[in-house]
Amino acid sequence: MSGAPIDYGDGLRDDPPAAPAPPASALEDLPLVAIGMGGRIELREGELRIIKDGLFGILLDMLWIANGLMEKRIPLAHVTSIEIVRPLVLPNFIRFSYAGSPPQTGRYLLDAFAENALIMNPLDHRRFYQVRDRLYHPTATAAVGASP
């Protein structure tokens, strides 16, 4: 042990240096998960996964309202359009169109509970818009995320 006094500093903590941003290619490879009511959307490795589960899904299944428990995998190359439907009173939902997808009917319950749609989180829509933006502009969103 040394006889030197311990320097406790001035009592203020310095913030640690910020980690460098990952390269743009690494940001594109990260899975993006958007959690909604009764399920989630995962965007990863060239595919889009719509997973419907949880208590809300079990309730829909038990009441025979819709298929509340399911998983749908859609290759990104097959997605032709993304719609975010914003009704005046009811919760928003996101809908993906691809060859063979159920047609849009214009009726909220049928469209929101279809296999190619998911009701969005009523409080926070940011992840759903990130999914949409990454599908429309995959390199632009990675470049924006990589800037300091």
C-alpha cells in the first residue's frame, strides 16, 4: 500500500464517452420490433413477421372473432405496399399488401384483424413508422441512424 492520499475528485461525475455509432450495414441487419395490441411485427433478415399472440389474441380466438394466435412470414421482396390506417375513433392499424393477401374490405374489424394487419400500440406509433420507413427507404434510414 502506498502512503499517498486518495484523490476523491470534486464530487462531480464525468459522463462516459459516447460509443461510436455502428456502421450503416449493421443497422440494417438489426431486427426491428414494433409491439402492438395483440402481437408484434418483426422486420429481420429479408422477411417481415407478423406475430399475433398474448391475452388479446387468446380472447379473440376464444370468442371466435378472429384468428388471434398466428404467425405470418412475408418475404420483403413480396411486400408491395404498406398502409397505416388511422380511423377517427378506433385504434390505428398497419396493413401490408402482397400477392395473395386478403383484400381490403373497408370494414374496420375485418381489415384490422386480417392476417396481414396488426392493431398498433395506441400510445406509441414510432416503431411502426420505423418499420414503414425501413421498408420504403432501407438505406436512407440506416444512414440517418448512423449520423452522430
